[in-house]
Amino acid sequence: MTGRNERDTCREFVVPRLVESGWADSFRTEYVVRSDLATNTTLGGDSRVDYLLEIVPGLPVGVVEAKREYSSPGQGLQQAIEYAVALDLPTAIASDGHAIIERDLSTGTERHLDAFPTPPELWDRYARHHHLDEEARSALSQPLSQTLTNADGSIRQLRYYQVVAINRVLRAILAGEPRVLLLMATGSGKTLTALQLCWKLLSYWRAVDAERPRRILYVADRDALIKSPLNGYFRPVFGEGATRIQGHAVMGREIYFATYQSLKNSNDAESTFEGYPPDFFDVVIVDECHRGSVPGSSWRAVLDRFTSAVHLGLTATPKRDENVDTYDYFGEPVFEYSLRQGIEDGYLAPYTVRRVVLTPDAEGWRPDPGEVDTFGRDIPDGLYTTRDFERLVSLLRRTDAAARHLTQIFRDRPGRAVVFCVDSEHAEQMRQAMVAHNLPEVAADPFWVVRIVSAEGETGRRQLDRLCDPESSSPVVATTSRMLSTGIDVQDLKYVVLFRPIGSIGRVQADRRTRFASVPRQRQVLLRDRGLRWRVCPLLRSRLRW
């Protein structure tokens, strides 16, 4: 017997039987696990769960994979198991419309069923699988916020891994964990995840004790990491319940946003965070927690003040030697979503790396005997390498060559770009070089290329807002140092240019310190222009030659 095709089987048999078992309004069809952009897949051929069984939106408890009539339900079971594992669920079910087979991932048992399990049955299994008490069951079953919408007016839905992240963090907090770490790759939506987590927590607290005020502090080390989530996510959802701390302690809100700098004064005066009682906050969310929160940091006192609160660290940086203190503080992540997984799932864009090596970087640079800088001072003798450039010595023609090379790339394949430079002054030199090589573009749009650094103040912040706005035609190229290194969402970004050393910086050698003992500050040696020519070498490497 061939039987009905899969679509007809679902309509005539699977859906009616789900309704009979109590899932009338509690399942979602064709739930996306992988985006259509995915190229390398890990979950088999299909990217959508046929039926996702939910207790409330955002709280799935099982998956159902449907196959055509009489095809044998076992053909879909392995696929259902893969989806259940990805979604952190204990129940995987497959059906051909007549027969039903189930795998209980908690016990490893499989059984044939006469009907689909009911919502209470799968909810109880989920609770046992994740060791939930009544408090945790109540918190997890709070619905998600439906306030944020997409450009077309549809409700902004969470991706599958964001749902898993929220539920894992909630389970850890309600299990009494004092510190929790969430590791999600840049661009995977930590802010939206944090928003819905806060919504569910506050909804639960209001439900169990509406008279007791509950408060969450969201802290970061950069203004942009506060401004974007506050204005773009939390205020549209929480309204006046979300506020920012600036200059003095604000009371009477649910969610407070602040930078470390705004909370802790650099002088001996009382810091702003000391205006809050130590038990004022219930949860402290630390964005980019691998910076600023480590022991010995001048801002660590902010976290030490609120030790009674749960400290939730958000980071995109896996454990490395330089951030081991962060992992020692927060512990191992309760959930990880890596860049590789994001690319495989199709939610993060795959990338290619093109390496360009300039001759001074490949071979080093040594000044001629008696050569002086633009101020007429002798240049200390020695061989200067990549880590010296823009710190101890600034080769202006090196910057010009890089700008000329980038200009050609951008003209061949236009797209928005961010150029990371060594520091603020180097970013200005790069901006000037890009202007010189792109006069028609700059004449048509004065903001075609801009520098976005903290020294630009409000002007820089306005340009940053325009850079992050996909509806804005400019800036097309932004030069920066560290301001855009993390936490900035540029949806249509095409190029990330690293015109600075990457990796650990190491100590400056003693002979280099001696050579520059008479130089008041680094990077004060500005060399006179030298003629420059360049050629493209074979294979994947380009070299710009003197």
C-alpha cells in the first residue's frame, strides 16, 4: 500500500489525533530549526519540525515527525530524536498517521502508542527530566512577551536555541545558582534572549508575590552596549519600567541599565552604586562579562556590592587563557551557541578571510641612518615590525597603501565596512586616507567614510546609529579602534577589516623600551612619505611593496 502523501496524512490523521489528545491549541507546525541559508547541516535533510508540542509559547516539551501513510513511523523517529536533542527535550515522536512510536530520552526506552501523549503527561516528563520543582515549573510556564515586531508587523519570534538558552538560565537561577554564564556567538541574539528572560522572570515574580518589588540591573562597560538594548528592546516592552542610571541612584523601576563608569566614580567621592542597598537587585546581568568583571578590575566593586543578587554573565568569547578568571567567577556556561553552530544552522553568515600583507609587516622596516620624523627628530635605529606600527612608529604610506587596496576591493564589490585600527589616531589617519582615494563618493555623500571612536562624542554616536540603521545609505565605511569591537548590530555589514595586530600582545622588549626612552608618548614618530608601489602576489595573499 502506498497510502496518502505526507501532507494529506498530516491533515487527515496526525492533526486530528493530536487534537484528540489535548493539543488543539498547543502545537506549532513546521517549526524552523535551521534557516534556509544553512549550507552545512547537522540535523539531516529537513530543517523544520513538523509539530512542536508546547505547554505555552516558548516552552516546548516534545516533537512529532510525520511520514506518509503506511511508510512506518520508525522512518521519522531518528529525525525526531535529533530535533529533540537540539531543543533540549525528553520526548521524540514519529507517526505515519496510524502507528505512533515514541522515544523517551530520559530513560532511553521506545514504545508504540495507541494515541499521542497528553499535555500533562509530557509536561510531567519534561519536569522530571530537568528536575523542576513547583517554583521552576511555574516560572518556565510564564508566556513570552509578544510586544516586539518585525518590519512587516509580525511578532518577533525566538529562534530555537534562544528558547533553549532562556529555559536553561531560568532553571539554573531557580535552582539557586548564584552565578550563571551564557555563551552565545556575536550576532546570535543575546539581547533578545536577555529581554525574554527578564520578561519571564518578572512575570513569575509578579504572579507569586505582587507586593514585593523585584529589580534587575543590566550593566556593561560601554555606552553602546547599554543604549541599544535599552532603546531598541527593553523600553518598547517594559516602557517606563526600564530606565538608565546616570549620575544618581534612580528608584521605583524594574530594570535598570548602567555602565560601570556611571556607577563607580573615579575619585574618592561616594559612587552612584553605593546609593543602592546591597540587596536592592535580584539579578545583575553583565553584558560582555569577560571584560570589566574579572578580579582586580577597577569596576569589580559594582558586582561585589550586590552579592545577594544572581549574577548572569553574557559573553561571546569561549574560554581562553586570558579570560579564565571570568569562567572561574561565573562557572562553566549553562548553554553554548557557537559561531560554527550558527553558521551551520544558517543564522550567522559564513565568511571568507583574505589576508593582505604589506612589505613592512612581512620584512620589517629600519630607518635610514640619520632619518628624522616629521618633527625633525632622529628616529631611533632598529628593526620595526607589525606590533610597533601605530604604537611606536606610524608609517603613513603604509596606511595609504592599505586604503588604496581597500578602495579597489570596495569598488569591485560594494558593501558596508568597518575598519578596525590600532587606536583613535590611527583610525583618523585611515579615515583621511580613505577620503583621499574616494573623492567622488565623498563628494556625493560627506559621511561616506567616518571615524567612530569615543573621542568623537555625540557626533560619533550619531554616526554609529546611522551605521546600524539598514535604511541609512551612509556611512559606508567606518574607521574605529575599539568602539565597535563587540555588541554592535550592523545588519548589512559586508566587510570587517582588521588593520591592527590580533591575538595576545605580549610585552615590549627591553631594547625597544630603551630606544624610545626619550619619546614622551608612543607613536610620536611620524615618517615622511616614501614612494610606494604594489602588486598582487599569487594564491590568496596580496603584498603591497615599497
